Amino acid sequence: MEVRTEITANVWQVRVEVGEQVEVGTELVVLESMKMEIPVESPVAGTVSELRVQPDQQIHEGDVVAVIDEA
């Protein structure tokens, strides 16, 4: 499953690594927009198979931040 961002922002933190097991609601990345921190959470349980962002990267609405293989 591709996890997409809902806003244009800067990536502040990447909280998971490829191969990590995640549950529904696990914070994958934290975005920063207008001095606000916005978490992007996993919508499914599974294994992180790809991370497509890194800290300080500018991303846009609809960009894929991570790919999760569902459990």
C-alpha cells in the first residue's frame, strides 16, 4: 500500500526504517508546514518496504512517502 501525503510540506523526521514492522497508527514521518508538525501515520499493519522521502525534503500533496506490505 502506498502511503501518500495530504499536504505540501517539508519532511522534518523519518520515524521508521525499511523492514520495520508497523501497526495501524504508527507514525511513519513527521512533516513541517508553517511551524506545525503533522504526523503521517500508517493506515495498515505490515512491513515498510520502501521509504521515498528523507529529512529536509520538500514534498507535495499526493506524493508517496512510504510503501507498506500489508500483514
